[in-house]
Amino acid sequence: IFFRLFLDRTIMKFLQCANLTYLNSILDGADSGDCIINAKLEAYSCKSIKTDKRLSSQIERRLVEEAAFARYSPDLLPCESPSDMIQNLALDGSFDSVGEPSPSRGSFSLLSGLPTKDNCLQTYKFLILCLNHCYNQEFDFSCIPHTEMHQEESLCGMKSTLNSIIEKFSSPTMTFLELEEEFWNVLNDVVSIAECEFFSYLPEEGDDPIQELESATLWSKHYFFYNRKLNRMLLFRCWAQSKSLSRGEVDVPYAIDDELAMDASWD
């Protein structure tokens, strides 16, 4: 069960960064056979975000019910407070993702690795707000399953993943080694990556809300750098667009066959 949360009262400030604008001009339109790969970097300030208590309580309640429905019958849902239920469910691992995580990726446990439950809920809220803002509030990402949000375990793993993406944007005028150096230098200038926590939002195939926003989108991936000290979050998102769908081409062999069959019936 997912609740649609109302985040319009919550403000996350977009940060204008000239060096990110320069990188974004490079990470644009890489030809990859039958699709075009695009990528974009955006920085946000998490300072002085205005929220109401209802937002946090709704997030807690949704996460609790999501975990409870995965383990129990709806008739057996606990009646304790959301905060107590989160504490109890987290202690027995009910918030862990289903399945084996990759070597460089861990499940987004609501308490694991974070000083307090409140800090973890705040981080989760910031990730959701960041997604909402980067897509201009056209989709409410508060309804996505929390299991699609992952915590990356190391900078090394994050670098390996992102390097495999930005390599597609290398060119004769900027080799991969040059682009790699520029990319990580800029990210470090903006968000001090050594002090960051790393997260990713990787929608499951066939359940990607970005495909609802842009019909030509084949897949999308989102990677977050969150610097708690600076109260700053940097989002790297990439997506693939079908060339044929972008041009509005439609596969109509069946329509043509039906027309030929109709002509034949009149002979």
C-alpha cells in the first residue's frame, strides 16, 4: 500500500553551478545504436527546508504498512505508534530489500549506518524531494517502493558505476580519461565527495515512472551524493531514449497485412 504524500509545502533549493552547466553540455545525446543516452547533474541545498509534521508522519506510516504487508496479513497490522513500529521492524530487518544486493550496493535500511531514526527518515525524505524537484513536480515519487532506493556502500563502487556511463560521452575532442578527471573534479568541488553518503534509485523494469512522463524513455537511473555537513545533495541522472519513438515512428506491419487481406477479399 502506498500513500500519495503532499510535498508541495516542501521547498528544496536548486543551486546554480557554472561547472555543472559545463559538464551537462558534454553529457548530452550520446549515440548508442538504437537509442540516445542522456545524463544530467543537478545540485540542491537541503538547508531550511520547510515541512510540516504531517509529511514525516505520513512517510513513517507508509513505510511501516509497506513492511507490515510484506510480512503479515492486513488484519494483523500492529496498533502501536509509527515511530515504535519503525523501531521494531528495523530491529528485525523488515526494512531490508528482498533479494541479494550487488557487492557494491546495500539495501536502504531505515536505521542501518545512520546515527538516529530521525536522520534516516530525513535522508529518505530528501531523496524523494530531490526526485520531485528535478522532474518539476510532474510525478510524486513518494509513492515509489522504498526497496527501489539503495544505499551504495563505497565511493569506489559509485565511481565504477558512473565511469561506465560517462565513458559513452567521450569523443575525439575529449577522451574518456580527460572526461573522467573533469567529471570527478567538478563533483568534488560541488559536494566534497569524500564526505558524502551515496544512494541510488533504480526503478524495476516495467515500473519506471519516467516512462510515464516521457514515452520515448527506455530506462532511467539516478545516483545521489549527500553531504550531511554541507546540507547539500547532488543528483546524477541518466536515461535512454528510443530513436524510433522519439521520431514518432510506429511499427504497422499488422495494419498493412489487414489492408492487403481486405483487398484480397474483394477479388
